Amino acid sequence: MIRLSFIFLIFFVSCESPPEEVLDLNDIVSTSKHYKEGLETEPQVEEIDSTHLIIDHFSKNGITVSSLSMEEWQLFPDHFGTERMVKYKMVFDSNNINYCSWTYKDSSKTTNAFFNWIDNFGEDKKSFFIGETARFQRDPFMLLVSDTTMIFIEGKKNFLNSVWETYTENIGYEKNWNYFLTQRRNSKVTWFVFDNDKKVTFRSN
């Protein structure tokens, strides 16, 4: 009897099906059809670990910084499988700027992070929809979203967006941002998209 039970156990195990492969939902989300991958050159600033070299990097690309520190703030886009991210606190003569950059594997992960962020934006976790004209936060900011990168810049005072646009072009990004958001202090956000390298105001219907 014991021998028959042992034979039955071997037969049962040998007939058992292998476990099914489970796919992550993010892996099967369709990629962006608006822009092709790989159009922008990733900035090398993320790979620099000396604050002096980082300051020099910004200076060579049109941003003159008095002092800079690398930070570890916990922000919402951190939690969506970033491949690289940097966070700098930058001190200028007349303003303080927080500079954050996240790089993701592909456009589906970037879009997922961006949509979730604007649905849980800021300390109050406010929810906004694409193209909504509203005040996202009190402090002025600029948010750029490409297929693989998000760059978020905020200040205590209003700053020139054009200076930072030039900076992103200098480090290799083309004028093909999927979303481009700007907001002055205590004002409402303005949305832009790019059409043939031309920045066009975008509003929801």
C-alpha cells in the first residue's frame, strides 16, 4: 500500500502544470504614439557626484548658481520605477530653486507617473485633469514631460521660463515635450504642447 501511494505521488507531481507567467500591467500598456523614443539625449548631470562639477555643468549651460546641494526629498514620481533621478536645491542671488529630474524606461512608465502625479499633486494631494486651468500650488513651477523624462523646477519667486528652456536645449533635449506646464506664483497653470517645434497653448475641451 505504501509503495502504491508513493507511485501515485510521483505521477501526480509529474503531471502538475508549471506556474503561469504573470505580466505587469505597466508592461503591456501601449507606448506613446505622439513621439518616437530616443529623440532626446539624456543629460549627464545625473551621473556627476560632485557639487562643484554640477555647479560648473549648470554654469556652462546658462544657469549661474551661487550654491547647490543634492537632496533626497520624497516626491510622488519617485515610486514609478525610475531608472535615474536627481534632486537639487539651488541658491541664486534673488531666488531659491528646486530642480528635480526623473528618467523612466519608456513612454508608458513616464505617462503613468505623470498622470498619477497630477491626480495626487502636492502636499494636499489635489486632483487635476489634463489641460485644466487651475492653481496647482502656491509657488511658481515649470514641469516638462517627454517620452522618458520629467523635469520639475519650482522657485520661491517667479523665474524666467525661457532660461530653463534654453538649458534643456543646451543639454540635448529637443523641442518635442509631450506636456509643458508653467505657473507663476499664486496664479493658474498654463499648458503647452509642441507642434513642429512650436510651443502651442493647450486647453481641455
